[in-house]
Amino acid sequence: MAIEETADTAATDSANTANDTVEATADAVGIAAGAITYPVAPGYQVNVRSGPGTNYRVVKVLPYNSRVPIRCQRHGQKVSGPYGTSDIWDNIAPGQYVSDAYVKTGSDGFVTVPCG
């Protein structure tokens, strides 16, 4: 016995496919929203700069007890901070860098991809 697809069945299938797509998109957004963040050194308000050095302008200041995502990292000016001396700068958002010497990554090297 053959099963014939009706307009109602096709509409239901389309709705289920659309719901699956929305759920998959929501899952992907949830994963992005749950990105790893790293704590800024306690007791410090850290300058966020437009590039990897203290000669770049300050675009904002992170409040005490902040956490930051690290999108990519690059070498720049060497800075001394509570986590040692480092020339690594963490890109936390487009055009926003903080010295890795103020971010607790648990590593003296890169913890993510180099900035392009």
C-alpha cells in the first residue's frame, strides 16, 4: 500500500525542517555565547587599546574582576604586569587589545590562534 503525500503532510514536514533549522542555529549561538573567557588580574582596571602596545589609544577601561574572551593573539610591545612580562597582546573584540601580562591564561605562550 503506497502512502500519498498530501498538502498537509508537506506543510508539516516543512514546518519540522524549519524548526530543526532554528534549533540548530540556536545551538550554534549558544556555543558562541559560551565562549571561554579569562579573568583579568584581580585589583586591576585594565586599559583596552586599539592595537598591541601602550602607544595605541585607550578605547575603554575594563572594570575590576572582569573576564575577557580572547579572539586571537599577536606579538607587540613588551609589558610587565601581575602575570609576568610578555609581548603577547590579546584581541578581545575588533580593534580592542589587552596585554596578556594582565590576563590569567595559565600559559606564557599563545592560548588561541594568531591574529591575521
